[in-house]
Amino acid sequence: MEIKVVRKVLDVNDTMAARNRELFRSKNVFVLNMMSSPGSGKTTTLEKTLALLAPDVRCAVIVGDVCTTNDADRLARSGVPVVQVNTDAFGGDCHLAAHVIEKAAMDLDLDQADLLIVENVGNLVCPAEFDIGEDARAVVLSVTEGEDKPLKYPLMFRVCDAALLNKTDLLPHLDYDKAAALENIRQIHPQMPIFEMSARTGAGLAPWVEWLKDQVKHKIR
Amino acid sequence: MEIKVVRKVLDVNDTMAARNRELFRSKNVFVLNMMSSPGSGKTTTLEKTLALLAPDVRCAVIVGDVCTTNDADRLARSGVPVVQVNTDAFGGDCHLAAHVIEKAAMDLDLDQADLLIVENVGNLVCPAEFDIGEDARAVVLSVTEGEDKPLKYPLMFRVCDAALLNKTDLLPHLDYDKAAALENIRQIHPQMPIFEMSARTGAGLAPWVEWLKDQVKHKIR
């Protein structure tokens, strides 16, 4: 019963996601959906990524949180157009749904963007279930979260196209088996590129940014 | 429309949670619902807590994950009865609902327990919305997650009765404003006790365990 209800919500979402996808294609903009647990370092990663993409790639950002505009305030400093979505206006939703993205995108001039990055609500479960019309998905995983998250939250790692293993600067201070973590990601999604990085120090960010540039280049003309 | 559907699911859940609460009362067992982001250290905290509660308090555990029995395997080593719930059997649910707890509790001998601890699915949003018939709720927040999580996920901090600020052993290696984090928790829930601890080193666990023992003592006879 509960599952049937959820199925219906997802069907409606898929229809709206297809409409978003058509809009983004017509605007010639590549859309990246960034997802993770709360506190994995998505916003810091995004700040550094935006700095490395400029001026080659013109970016815009939609950032989702249940509450606060903290992340939008931080990202606005990069000079990139940012729209904040607070899901508490929709009953505290735990993810960004396609219709929310459609509405947020109206507040951006997509003709002036090559790449729209969506920073989803911090949640390793629900956002993976909601197509928003994106071209690629990336999951950020902090090494402080332990090695087993890919096995515990397999859908997230299955639907993503890249994994960012973040906060590697903390590795000397953790009991962390990095080989096991990489193996767990590969077990769920064998071909997915994995970028080890520290958004805080900037170490390891370049290969990720190159990968993202390549993705954008392949879509937009 | 989506909100109406969610409301109905929550109403059904509340009815079942009330039934659970009646069961737990009749069995004279105190129920703690432990919630957090993925990777905050819930399971390590629980392992250490169980060790400190024995032999005074007889415990049982229900542990929820989308997938894997990793946590149940770890907790079973403590000698405490453990039931693992995998929500992928219910469409990959992002939380433990009351009917799931009712079913899991049937696999435990509640006559032999004073305290049932439910380790919820790692998720700072959805579990806060689902009453499972518990007596108290605790949220574990790792210092690696940043200072702003209470403001971004206010419902979780509003509904909880205690906050565990975990992984304090990593503070020397982080840019973390602990005073701001504590202030953010207090802004959402002024009277809530906050326990600073490192489950890994064991530092700071005793006051939390004493608090929990007190809670249990006040309910069971």
C-alpha cells in the first residue's frame, strides 16, 4: 500500500523530469545532480569546482536544503547565479523533486549557462530515487563516514556516474581502510570513476574538474 | 497533492506507533530511537553504550539499514539480542516505520529487556517524521559534519531529547567552531542535553550513559 503510493509519486516525477530534460536540451545546458550525506563537504567541493571551471565553463547553481540559505550565501560569493530551494515549503521534503527543479530553473537565465549544478538535499537515500532531468549524477562520500556506505546505500552508488571520495586530508587521523571503501564502491558500480580529493586543501580536485568539463563538452555545442 | 499523500502515510504510522507504545508499556521496556546522518558513528556509540549499560540494564537492539547486516553483526558481538531490519524489502525505505518496528519486536523477548534501542536508518530528514512508539529520541551528530546541521535539519533536533556530539577526537584536525555548533543546537531546542563524546576513544561517554540509565529508571518498575 505504502509502496504503491510511493510508486505513483515517482511516476509523476518521471514525467516532470522528462520535461526538464527537454528544457535543458533546448537551452543547451548540461545538468549535474550532486548528492551525498549531510556534512560530506558538497558545498566546499562545489565552491572549489566553480572556481576551477571559470571562465571556461559558465555555471549556474540550484541548491536544496530543508532549511536555511547558508549554502546559497556561500556559493553566491563565487559570482555564479544561485537559486536556493528550501524544501520546508513542501512539507520538509528530503530530496529535490523534478517539479521543484523546474520552478527553480525559471529563476535562472539558462541561455547564459553551459552547466547547471544541482546541490541536492543532504541525504544518501531519497534523492537517488528522484530523476530531476539531469545529465549526470555525482555522489560525494566523506572518508569520515566509514567504508561501508556504498553497500548500505547501494541505490545511490548505482545511479551515480562519478564518486568523489572527500576529506582525504583527514585520513592520517582515522581508522579508515581506503582500499575497502574503493572496493565497496566498485562492487556496486564497477565502472564508475572515483576521484579522491580534499575539497578543503584542494588536493585531487583537478581530475574531477577535467572529467566534468569533458562531460559538458560532449553535450553542449 | 504529494503532501496530502505523505500526510495519510504519517496518520497510519501514528496509529501503529500508539499500538507499539502500548506494547512496550505492557512489557515494561524503555525504547530509545537513535538517529543521525550516515557515518556519524551511531553503531560505535551503541557498542560502547551497551558495554557500559551491562549488567545493570538488560538491552535489546533493532537496527535498520537499507541494505547489509554489517551493524547487526557488529552489535551481536556485545552479546545483546539484535534484530536487523533491511528496508530494501519495503522499497528501500529511508526510515523505520512503526509497523516495521512492531514486526521486528516480535523477534525479541521483550520480557527479558529493560531497554530496547532502535538504531534507525542513517538519514537526518525522514526518520524524524516517523513515530515508532519510542520513549526518547537521541540524535548523533559528528563534528565532521559541520556546525550548521541543526539549522538545516531542524525537525530532527526539535523532536530529539538528547544530542550526542560525536568524534570530538578529530577536533584538533578540523576547522570546526564548536561553540557555534552548540549554539545552533540550542537555537532549535534550548533545553536539550548535549553530550560531547568520542565513541572511538570512549571519552565523554559516561554522562550520556548515566542520563540514559536515569531515563530508563523513571519508566520501568
